[in-house]
Amino acid sequence: MTTGPLQGKKVAILATDGFEQSELLEPRKALDEAGATTQVVSPASGKVKGWNHKEWGNEVPVDVPLDSARAEEFDALLLPGGVMNPDQLRMNPKAVEFVKHFTDAGKPVAAICHGPWTLIEAGAVRGRTMTSWPSLKTDLKNAGATWVDKEVVIDKGLVTSRKPDDLPAFNREMIRLFAEATESEALRKTA
């Protein structure tokens, strides 16, 4: 049995075809190793196909279809990037509502690369300092965020990073944020 700072916590990974492979697989592995239970939630059924830099990559099984996913059953959310994945998700009202549940409830969210597009659509970036793939800079600023060019940024329950090269820092800070949120929740319940 795995133990770690996220033992007993459930993390949703919202993704569809075209997710950047390393931005789903590496954070998922880090979360699993920290004791979390991770589940891929998707509007697609069966499997979703990754994008590996400039070509199609591996398929990942969908654990929970978006139509039957209940955001309140999860403790945190991971939004991997890739261009196609978040572009499709931000146009899907159910995906946007799923993301909005986490941000409205104050649950921690980790988004990398183009992942913040879905956060913009959910109305969840105003007043936050964030980073992303550089092409999202104007989109984030127009939505009310302060954009900075750093490998990882943590602000108000949200951790963001720019690209696959940032994954070591992203994974470290994602686990720390998710663990701190878990501790804060435990303290609220005992108070």
C-alpha cells in the first residue's frame, strides 16, 4: 500500500484527445507516488490519445466519463496541456462546469502549458498571477490574470507551469499545494 502526503485523496485529471503526453503521464505518476488516487475524466469514452511533441503518442484509458463524473467526489484537479486537448475542453460546457466546481469550491487546481484555457472559460483566472505556454499570455491578461514567465507559479490554490521542461518544479509544487489543501481541510473539519 502506498503512503504519502496525498494518501486517501482523489485527483481528477480532465483530458481528451490531444493532451500533451508528458504533461499527463508525469504528473499522474508523481501524484500516484505521493499516495493519491488519480482518475482520468473525459468527454471521450474508452481511451484518449496523447500528443508527444509533434506526433500522436500513447493512449490512456478513461476512468470516468465526464457525463457521469461528480466533481464533488474529488479533492483536486489536474489540467494537462497540449493545444488540442484544452481547446476542445474549453468548448465543452460540461468540462467547463466541471472545472468551475473546483475553483468555486476553493479546491486546488494544477494547470500546465495550454491547460489554463479551460480555467479562463470557467471564469477562474481574474486577480490571479499565473504562467502558461507563452501564446496564452494575452488570453490570460484579457481575462484578468497577471501573466509571468516563470517555471512555476502558485497563487490562491492554483499552480501553473509553462511547458514539459517545467515538469519537475510543477510536480513538486502541485504535490505541495494539494497536500497543504488537504491539511487545511482536515483542520477545518476538526475546528
